[in-house]
Amino acid sequence: MTQSPPDHPRLLVSLCTYNERENLPGMIREIHAVMPFAHVVVVDDNSPDGTGQLADEIAAGDARVRVLHRAGKQGLGTAILAGFRYAIEHDYELLINMDADFSHHPRHLPAMLECLSRVDVSIGSRYVAGGGVVGWNWWRHFMSRGINWYARLLLRLRTRDNSGSYRCYRVAKLRELDLTRFRAKGYAFQEEVLYRCRRIGCRFEETPIVFEDRRFGTSKINKREVYSALWVIFLLAIDSLRGVPVTLANDTKV
């Protein structure tokens, strides 16, 4: 694997894909236009549209790109965890997770990376000054605001955007987490990982992003995912009230 320049951290960008063939080449190209030293891992869930095969073709011509093929659609949370494991196993210093459909634009990457000079997790936030959303109807706004309020209340999170996946993590902190204990398979993973990171003492900072609705394809979120997220967050809150410890990889309890 190619090495990052000595004045840059070893950075991995994780893109979880399912039917993103139209978006993927431009996304990788724009990531490298902003951060040419970044490595990219595409975690593909056997996309019927051939996203995985296209990712292989891109990787064959660019040593900075790797592809993880999964047997089928297993949920966004498990795909992000696969990216976590890859970053840990390959000794990266920082991991950025972002959507592959341009709703998370690469132009925000430098600001997110800069935050890691001060904190352990930086969050690309729609809900701080300077952030926002383009292209949503009132129902999407309502759902997003509601789930974020719910997560802050039940999980005692102080961050404002807890449901977005545009984040940069310090891999040393991810290494402390027992990744086998995560409850969420789908979109509730976003809130759960912040909850678990908070429990091990991570510091957070939000930096504004403008979330733009996807360029091609259709959104994967649906009412079933929303109900599942509400249930998982509720169960995590019960765990917290009962004093259930967060088990770390080194068997320490917190």
C-alpha cells in the first residue's frame, strides 16, 4: 500500500456503497482532488448495479483505493464497522466516513480533518452555524430534527447532529471499543457510536457542512429504519440507566 507523505497523517476515507455506480467515480476523484494523500476503502454490499465491479476497476488503476466486497445488503451500521475494522487492522491514524452520493461533499474534508488537532471525533454538522440542508421536504426535516432531539435526550449527547455519518474518527479511540457489542445494524449506528465514544471519554467538535441531496439514485432510508433507530436508542438509554458497562477491547469497564 502506498504511504502518506510524512507531513500528513495516515488517513483512510470509508465509502459504504449500495447501487452507487453513477456517483462513485466522481466521488473518489473529488476526494483525491482535495486530499491526494488519502486512501479510500469502498465497502460494497454486492450492489446489483455493479458498483463493486466498478470499484475494482478504479482500484486496479489507483493504489490509493481498496475494495471490500460483502455478500449482500447487511445494513449501513455493519458496513461502517467493516470500515472501522479495516482502519484498525491497517494501522491508519484517522478514519473519515462519508456517504458516496455527494450528499457529503469532499470540499468539507479539510475543515473536518483540522478539528482532529483538538478532539477525537469531528462531526460534519448540518445543525450548527453555517451548516444546512438542500433539497429536503418538510418530512425529512421533521424526521431528522426529531431523531436528533431524541438522541440528545436519551443518550445525553451534547452534539447537535448525531444522525449524520460524515465524521472523522481518531483510530486509536476506535481501537478501544469492542466492536462486537454494537446493537444497531442500520442507521441508528450513527447515534450509537457517538454514545459509545462518549462513554470512553472522546472529545467532540462539530464543523458546519451543507448537506446536499444525492446527485443520482434513491435514498435508502425508510420508515422501518426510523422505527428501528428509535428502538435501538431507547435500548441504549435503558442500558445506561441500569449501569450496563461499556466493554472495551482491553476488557476495561467504563
